[in-house]
Amino acid sequence: MKSKLVAGVISLLLSVSLLTALFAVRTPAAEAGEIRQLLETALAQIEVPGPGQIVHYSYTVYHRSPPAGLEPGDPYHLPYKEIWPARQFEETWLEIDPQGKTVRWRTQLRSEDGELLQDAMFDNGVESDYNVSEGIAFRFPMEVRPFRDVRVALIEDFLQKEELSRRQNFAPDGQPVLSVYARATNLQGSAWASQSIEEALLSFSRPFVADLKPVSEASRIDFDPSTFLPAGEARVVWDRSGAEHVISYRTFSEPEILPGDQASVVFHQEIPEWAFQDSFSAPTGTQSLGTLEQVVQHVDYPLYVLDDPTLQLVATSLTIPDPTRPFPAFVRGIELAASLGVGVQMIYVNEENTAKLRVIQGSVASMRDALRQTRPTWTQAERLQLRLGNDQVVAWALTGPEPDQMRYVIEAGDTILYLASDGLAPEQVLDLLQRFAPVK
């Protein structure tokens, strides 16, 4: 345990040095020396866990999300705040053996609401990564490595860098910090930084920077200005005007040393075996209906069919799942609605096979649920009143970068229809909608 008296003296001397440097003109060599002194003082004050201990670290993680005005206004997609969560919480447990090696570790990521999103664990030479939200897991061999405190590793890495700089700053939570920056790198030619807003939205790029048009980026360490302990690490970019933007951030806190009897609890991971499957197959007992006549007899909501000479119905499908065998979490969304038994899928094509219209329709409740689990492949949405057959209905027109790929969500009484067109002009799709009629 380091002496509190020594730490206090070092802290006081460094405070005077830093204040002097902040308000005086310094030569580059002098400033470089003061930055190095700050890093070394912070490093000396970190109390690093030792051999034979079980350690618990807690972090708050921030990622920049798209500005609110960029999200399409329809209520039929997975919300951006779930695709790009602004804040999450991460916890890591490590077991250090007597030789100073990390023989076991576990990391869990949770949402702001406390929902478990990811669970990764290393034990006995094997790492198991479980994406809980997607229902997918992987196992692979991994080597045992010497333990390194993440704060120590970060500062030591910065001490090896050249052209460090510093300034007074604020962390994402508004707390004042003293920031040390690594040398910025130019983003010219970077595919990630040069994406258009639409491209970034449709590729779900994270963190989101397309609206900033960043020209350079750097990493920085934030220190508490009173204790000089590391408070967080950031990834930052600068736009063309020179404004700095924090695009990702991880806070630091003091580690917690746990009693040895906690090992059996914190290193106990449960992953369902089906999560290790990398492909989807319907559970045994699931039935598939493949004709319109079969489907009509099974569903209890109105079905609509297209009567148009230019497009022919070439496929109809609906799955009747086994209620005792639930589908894995990664099988969801409107694209798999027919496979999940959520809705009936009908596919229409023209004679030349150059135009296609796919229609998925089901009950209001089940279709709303499927759509709200769907990552949007559109960036704009417009609410319309239009005709479906002889009825006036409420619809949302959903558009993306391709003008001949239109999507509509239509509420028609007890039925919601999702239409996706390919190779058809928007006005053609609107004309086709008037040729839909309920199955008699």
C-alpha cells in the first residue's frame, strides 16, 4: 500500500506545476516534460490488484448515435436508440493466479435498463462469447496471459507515444477533467469517415460520425484534476471547423477486490446450446403451408391478393411453428415473418422476371411486433392516405437510396401488410395497391 503522505506531496507539487503550465506560455520541450510527469504520477498512484486476487471492474461506456432528426418517423422499425445506444454498462471480473496470470475472466455488457446484452468468459483456455440480444454464441481457444490493469496499460502505451498534448476538458457526464491527447491522425481516404449519412444509417456504423464529416481523430486519457487518477479514455474526432467531438468514451473506477468464495458465482456462465448454431433451421414439428388454399383455411385475419395481369403470384408461404419449441432470438424481424408464423408471404413477378413485389401480411399485433424488431432498410418515411382495393387506408411509404425499391406498411382493419417492391416505379406500386382485394 503506498503512503498517503507521499501521494499527497506529489499531488500538491504537481498541482502547482500544472496550474503554472496552463496559464503560462511553455516551450514544446517543457510541456512534453510536464505531460510525461502527469502520466508517471498517475501511474504511480494506481493501486494495482495482485496475485491470488479476484478483481471486479465497472465501466460506463458511451457511443455517439445519430442525431434525433435523422430517424425516419414511422413506428414500424427497431428504434435507433436500441441500434445505437448512447450509454451502456460493462462489468469485468478477473482471477489472478499466484504467478500473476489471468486464469479466468468474465465481461458482461448491459443496457441502461439493466438488460444483459453480451456475456463473454474465459476459463481453462477457452473463451465463450454469448451475444444475448441476438441469441448467438461462439467458443474458441485462447491463451492465458499475464494480468495487466487496463488503466496501467493505457498510460504505459501513451508514455511510448510522441507529440502528446493536454488541455482542461469535460467528461461526458459534465465533470471537469484534465485531458492528455495522442497525436491526431488524418482521416482523408478513410471509408468510415467519408460515408454519406444515408450509407452510415443503412450500414448501422457505430459510433455514428457521418453528419460530422470528421477530418482527423485521436485517443485521449482524462484525469481527475484533484487526484490525477485516470477517469476515462475517449476516442475523439475533429470536424472541418476544428470542433472536437467525443464519439466513444469509457469511464474508469477503482477496482473492487472480491473474497475467494465469489469465484463460483461470478465465473458461472449459462449459454443455451442452440445459441452455438450459426445457421437457422425450423424446429422439428414445425409445419409449412405452401398454397393459398391451405393458408386461407389456417389464418383468422383477412388476406389480400393482387389481381393484375402484369404480375403473377408465384409463391405463397406460411409456417406453423411448434409452440413447445421457441425460435432462437436471432430469428426475428419482418424479413423472417413467414418463417416464424407471424405472417403470410406472397411473391409476385412479371413475365420477364424484371419486377418483383413481395407482400407479407398478418394480424395487427404480430406484425407490429415483427416490424418493431426490424432494422430499417429505409431512411425516410411518409404517412399517407391511399387506396387498398376499394378501401381508404392509412399507410407509411418507406424509402431508401434506390428509387425502384419501395416499401409500404399498410393498416387495413385487422390486417397489416408489408410490401417491398423491386424494379417497379413508385407510381406503379401505388397503382397496384388499388388492385388488391380480400380473399373471398
